[in-house]
Amino acid sequence: MTKNIMIVGVGGQGSLLASKLLGHLLLKEGYDVKVSEVHGMSQRGGSVVTYVRFGDKVYSPIIDKGQADFIVSFEKLEAARYLEYLKPDGRIVVNTQEIDPMPVITGAVSYPENLIEKMEEKGAAVDAMDCLALAEEAGSSKAVNIVLMGRLSKYFDNISLEKWQKAIEECVPPKFLELNQKAFLLGRG
Amino acid sequence: MKLLMLGNKAFARGLYEAGCMVVSSYPGTPSTEVTEEAAKYDEIYCEWAPNEKVALEVAFGASLAGRRSFCGMKHVGLNVAADPLYTASYTGVNGGLIICVADDPGMHSSQNEQDSRHHAIASKVPTLEPSDSAEACEFAKKAYELSEQFDTPVIIKMCTRVAHSQSVVDTAERVVPDPKPYEKNPAKYIMAPANAIKKHPLVEDRMRRLTEYAEDCPFNRVEMGDTKLGIITSSTCYQYAKEVFGDKACILKLGMVNPLPKKLILDFAAKVEKLVIIEELDPIIENHCRQLGLTLSGKDLLPMEGEFSQNMIAEKLGVEVPKGNSLDEQMPGRPPVMCAGCPHRGMFYTLKQNKCTVLGDIGCYTLGSAPPLTAIDMVLCMGASLSSIHGFNKATAGQCEGKTVAVIGDSTFVHSGMTGLANIAYNQSNSTVIILDNSITGMTGHQQNPTTGYNIKGDPAGKIDLEALVRAMGINRVRVVDPYDLAACDQVVKEELAASEPSVIISRRPCVLLKYVKAAPPLKVDCEKCVGCKSCMRLGCPAISVKNRKAVIDTTLCVGCGVCSQLCKFGALQKG
């Protein structure tokens, strides 16, 4: 049975490190893994999506509508944008940070309100938290990605905390290790 | 060792393991990482060439010298390299020669959606198409054998989903074959008519032999399942088809897409009740099958444009797909934008204020076309800004010269802008050209180029002096301006538009994302002085918004460039 994790956010928020960590960990756990990334134009502050799939044998590198077991979102609006990709019994782990897209900045449209509640009304299980505050508590606003991974780890009963921590050690430069381990634990709560 | 690898990284691994000695490429999404990853192996000489034509000719030269070589590019890059490609097909190789061309269905980062298999067919060059990272590595290795066995360059066609997906690869050791000596052989290597005439029938014969090879080669395979449905497919579409049908269909997976087999396809078709061709972009496998007289479905069900996915294939073939819930309201779009502190912004603001017609080019600065700047009128292909402005100005007999400019990046200028400038200097149009010199190839993720002074490994290298080059080409008016200085930009643009001869403005400041560029402290808003006039918002900087009638600076994004403070008449935006 293939499991699907979709990581969504704004270009430049550090989703590539999150998918690197997941891919590394899941491969070590013995799964077949595929990770699909976005490079190039879309990275310049645009909406970015990374797909992580794992199981006995994974074919497609992408996740389609109605297939995601988890949507991990670095930003609130992006979670709502990709809600349609969530399985009926899937879960959204979302950073409540709001980053205005250019149409909002220019005043063409406004940032939608009450998105968490609206997603819940559609039947989604939403785990929302202020990851930016926790990342800053850990020592850097850039650690939002690892805070989110900490939160996601709570939903993986079969993978121990030690294994996650070991994977972080293997994916993060030594000088940022302590900060990232702290961010992970703050996210895990 | 089993590793999770990006398709492009796995491709580079295959080059390494097969003993590739020389790599020359031009960056282009989604092909760039093949060369970047190859450059991490000290055993391989790697370089960024000024454009794809040069790159392929460098790789050809290395092949001529008897070494295994490689050249990588995106789909539109193969148009630039088509000239050497078509004739290298005639000469054949000495050391094996592989060309990677990466298509971009869905146009994640491209200006068109062309299907590179047309070049493969027209140039009569065998072409392989991997469907995941393991195949990217394996095909790269086998392609060298194929190249040397059949005396031909080999194209490996990637696509965005194979190039930019990670999957598991089993790595092996590097094995370098003995270099082949270079031997003078005019009949093989001098493609003057007398020799080329003799070569063409050999190329046709090679295609016949390659077609026989394709009938029973390691790249094509049949996976039998339920015979009610037979699918012929390749590349990432194979993965989607397997995802949807598993063993509920028979699949002929083609890893070699030029030339296509005949008997293999006919035998496969005879075993299944219904035949469907699943391929992205153009109906190339489909047309081949129709020529074989087969009855089938293909583009009658599936689109010619865009990327496919498992759900899309399932729906089109009548398989139920999962449904998700979406919110009732439309979410605001989040298009890519120029970064906070991007040096291009000040120049585009100036061009907008001067109501210029702006003929654009390919790079990050294409984002100058987006609201609120909307400062670009045309983007066609690499280098087209300079050639087009000449035609635009000639056609309008001087009426548009005073308000029309061409903008082009430093890397794109060297790629194919120089020849357009030569035409402006030679055939004398009063054109104003702006080179947006951010000292790097930006959009593809910071590759060095001939104007930066560094090579692919970041070591010091030759450096083209743009001012001297432009003057040597016959342009007398050459100005350099800092795009963070709006008053200077405005003055220089006005003066050069008014001049009665061709001119080049070099708008110079390094990309703000470069590691050596140090950010200044974020600006601060003096809320007493801010009147909420939104003048600063006209820049389209993602670090500025207005909340409760006051400007707000996002301190995580602002790099303190200070361009916005030059627009504030009330002195509300202050250095941090």
C-alpha cells in the first residue's frame, strides 16, 4: 500500500530539505520511495509542491487529487489551495503563517479568511500550529521546515523518535544540527 | 549501494560509471542538474558553454579525440544545437557521444512545449527514454555502448518528472574504456558534399539496423497482464499506466523511442483485445502504429498538451478515480515573482515610468512582465530581444526608436544576443539595448557564465568584459548604471533613448541570492510619516504590503535594497 505525503508552500521556504529528510528516512526504513520536486521558474516566490510517496513498490512520482494521506503545508493559503488532493481520511499539518501572494499585495484580491475552519467544514482533519514562532524559539525562522517535520512525525507510530533524529543528523550540516533537533522536538510537542 | 537520487543526478552517475571524460552543456530547466552533478566528479572535465550549439560541438570534438563525452540541454536548447546534431549523425563518433535533451510537458519553466522526438527522427539519431532514476543511470551507461557499436550520437530524452523526481538507484564502480586513438579520416569527418553524399545512405542503413536492434533490445520490454487491454507507452507515462492498471493490462514499455520497432509492436498488438497508446505531447508512437496498420486509441482520448497523471489517464480510459474536496471559493493565485531586492526591479520600474515598449528575453527578468510592473511586451526565445528590436525599429522607420528598448540578461546575451547586437551595429538601427547584468545565470539556479569570471567548479576563469566587447562590436554609446539608483536609471534611459545612434546600457548589480551578496538590515516604516499612499507598492516587491493604511515590511524577506524608499515622498521608509 503506497502512502502519499504532499509538501506545499511558497518557493524559498525550504521544502526541499523536508522532502530530503523524508526520502532519506523512508528509504532507510526499507520502503521503495519516490520524491518529485519543482525546480526553475516556480521557485521564485511561487506556489510549490513536492510529492513524497513510499510503499512496497511505487510507480508514479506524483500524487493526484484525492490521494494524499498527509498534506504538510508551510503556509495556510497553500494548504487550502491543495485541499482537493487530500484523501477523505487524510490529515493536513499546517503552519498558520500567512504570506501574501502578489495579487493580494497589489490589492487585486484579499487573503481569504477563516481557512482552517473552512477546511474542517469540508471534513479535513487539520493540525494547525504557528511553526514560525516555534522555529524562532529554536533559533531561526528558517527552521519552519523541521518544525513541520516534527509535527508530522507524531503520526508515524512505526518510526521511532531516534530514527527521525538520526535522519536529521544525516541530512543537515553539523553547524545547524542542534538548532534543527530543537526545532524538531518543538514541532513534535 | 542503493541511494535515492534525482533523475538528473542518476544520469550523471551513469556518465561517471561509463567512463565519460568530457561534459559541455548550457543550463536549462529541467536538464541543468545532470551537468552540475557530473561536475562533482573530479574524473570528468565539465564546463558550461556559452550556448548549446557550442556545447554539442565541444562534446563532438571530445568524441573525435576518442573519449566518451556528453552534452546536456533543455528541449528548446536542441533547436540551437540542431545544426551540429544533424551532421554529427552523418559523421558518427569516435568515442561515444550522448546528448541529453529534457522536455518540459506542462511548461513548468519553458516558453513552449515542443516534443524533442521530432529532432530525433529528423536527425536520424537513436533515442532512449528512461522512466525513472534507475533507468536514467542504466540508459546513460548502455547508450555509450550503443553509440560506439552503431557509430552514432545517442540522444537520451528526459522530461520534467523523470529529471526532477528522486527514486532508488543501485550504483556501481566507474569503468573507463581505453581511449580510442584519433585517426585522420576525411571521408568520415569532412562533411563536404562529396563525402556527405556517400554518408547519407550509410545513415539510412544504420537506421534499418537500429530498427532491427529495437525489436529485441534491452530498452524495450513487454509486461503481460490481462489481455483485454494493451498499452504501449514510455517515460513517466509508463509509471502512470502501471499505477492505474498494475497487472490488469499488458504493457509494452518502450525505452528506445527512435527508431521504433515494428515486429515487437505487431506481435504485442496481436495478443491484446484493445490497444491504447499513452504518450505525452505529440502522437509519435501512435502514428508509427497506425502506419503499421493497427487499430488503436491514442490522442482521440488523451490530450496533445500538458502533463499527464495517473488520475487523468484513469478518467480518460474509464477507470474510476478518487475525488477530493475543494473549498467553495477560488484561492488567490500565487504566481512566481521577482525576489525582494532583485536588481532587475529598479530598471523595470524605470522602463514602466518612461512608458517604454520593452522587447524581452529568457531569464528571471521575464518576471518583469507580471503585475504590477507589466513592463515587458514580448518574449520569444533566447536572444530574440536584440534581433527583434532591430526589425521593429526598421519597420517603423524611426517612429518607435525613442521609446523602445530590448532587455537581455548577461548569460543570454553571450548565448545568442551578441549576434543580434552585431546586426544592430552592422545594419545600423537606432536601437537601445539594456543588458541586465546580475553576474550569474539566475533562473536555472546560479550557474557561472563567460561574464562572471568563474567556471563550473567556482574556480577563477576567463572573464568577458561586456563594455569592451560591446564597443569592439561597433557600439559607441555604452553606459553602466546601478539599478538600485532610480534617478540614475531614469536619466540614462532618457538620454540613450534620445540618442541618434545605437546604444547599450549595462544595468549592473549581482543577483541578491548570490552567497557573496550581503543583505543590508531590513527597512523600517515610520508609521507617523506613512500616509498609506501605496507609492512603494508600484514596485511589486514581495516584502512590502499595506495593512491598515500603513506600509508593512516583511523583515524575513527585505534585504534593505532601499529602492522603495526612493519612491516615498514622505520619508516613511527608512534604513534599518
